Amino acid sequence: MSAIIVTSTENIPYEDWLEYRKSGIGGSDASVVCGISRYKSPMELWMEKTNQLPYQEAGEAAYWGIQLESLVKSEFTKRTNIKVKPVNQLLKNEEYPFMLANLDGVCEHHDYGTCVFEAKTASAYKSGEWDDSIPDEYMLQIQHYMAVTGYKGAYIAVLIGGNSFRWKFIERDEELIAMLIQLESDFWKHVESTVPPTLDGSEASAKFLAKKFPDSIKKSQIILPNTAADLINQYNEACEKLKTITEQKQEAENLLKEMIGENETGTVGNWVIDWKSISQERLDSKTLKAEHPVLYKKYANKTSYRRFSVKSVS
């Protein structure tokens, strides 16, 4: 095995575990670094690793994935007669120490020897992603683990929709691993140098820019490079598309509301549409300011932000 033990993960405090996660790139980070994650952008990951954003708490799906991990393991053994050995250790690659692995387990293969074992749960809506292969983000995750450990194969088992169980064996892909090592090496250089990766359309990129340039210098102006014209066209085209999509969304919403009428809920197939009455108490700041200006001034919070707009002067 080409991996070094970083620490035991048995009964490790959550705060300590987060600190270890910041020290490198884990298996679940691989798809983010490669830019194919559906849940996180490379910029957001970079900000987490450089302590500019807190790690997101695991959502409901991730929570139940952890809770059901032992069940998936035992069912895999029941169906295949292959035992899964737990690995209560955080591992790192000897040559690339920023590459980390926290394995769900390991098991033996008659030709490939010791292999990675990964347990997953998935929504019934995503069952099609498991028909011929496995989702791309999980392929990158287990290839990352094989890169860290040096293992030649990996078993991945999944419980889909709570009532469908599948498992697959995936061989080590040297070409994919070489690509992963290159991309992760490049990304980690950004972390070590604290130089951000290329900006993207994520909320994290917007937060980074707001933090880096919080205030504008009054009456200052700059001549932008010619490439700015392409970005302006991109921005304007996106605004037009957004306007159309927003109108389509609102039309669908209006027609559904008309169908529901005075009812609170409507159903069709597997869909449930709610249109409930909700009461809220809100502070009437305009009246408060007019009738009690001293009190308003005492408790009013002054905030500042930079407003972005694109307009033609011709």
C-alpha cells in the first residue's frame, strides 16, 4: 500500500476531523476539483480549505447515508459472501501527501487482492445513473481512493430508494488517476499559495470578490480590456434568457395556483403542490421612522454594499 496513516478516525471529535479535512483533498472533493460536482464549486472548496468559508453541515441525505452505511456493508456481504473490513484511519498518499482517503472499508478480490469498499445511498429518482456504470462523481471518488492506497480495484454498493440494492466492481484506471493527480496537484498549489482558482459563476466566487473588493474609490474609473466586451454580451444574453425563463416559471406557477384555487394542496402523480396561507409579523420601519425617529435611529443598522449594473452610454 502506498498510503501513510495520518490519524485514527475512531471516536475523533468533529472539530478535529474538520481540521484534518482542510489539510488535503479527500475523495468527496475529487469531483469538485474536476468541476463536475452538482453541489459545490472549485472556488467554494478553495475558500473552505483556506478558512474563508466554513464547511457546510451534512444535509439530510448525507446524514442518512452515514446512518445506513453499516446496513449497506452487511447487505453487500450477505449477497456476495465478501467480508468488509473497517478502516478507522485517515490515509494520505506517500508521494502526494495532500491526497487524503477516509475509506468506508476494504475487502479482498480473488485477482486484485485488497480493494476499496465504498457504501452509498441514493434517491429513487437517480436509479438510472446506476444502470450501466456509476455516477461520475463516485467514479472519481473511488479512483481517488485507489490513487491514495495503490489498490487495483474497488467495490461500490448502493441502496437506491430504500428498496433496491446494487453493487459493482470497478478496476483501477491509470489514465483517470493520472488526470486526477494533475488536477488535484494544480488545485492544491492554489490552496498553498492562497491564490484563488479561476473565477466561476458560483456564489462562492461572488462572496470572494465582495470580500476582496469591499469598497469602491469615489469617482474612480478604469479602461477595461477588449475582452470585457465579450463578457458584457454574455451578461446581456443571460439577462434576456433569465427574463424569459422567469416568465415561464411564473406562468406555470400562476396556472397551478388557479388549479388549486381555495385548496391548500394539490397532487398529481408523485408531485405535491402546496399553496398555504402563512401569517408573519413584520416591522413597519417606515411608520417607525416617521413616528419615533429617535428610536428608529438607535436601532437602525447601516450596511453598505457595491451595486453592479451594466448600461449603454450610446
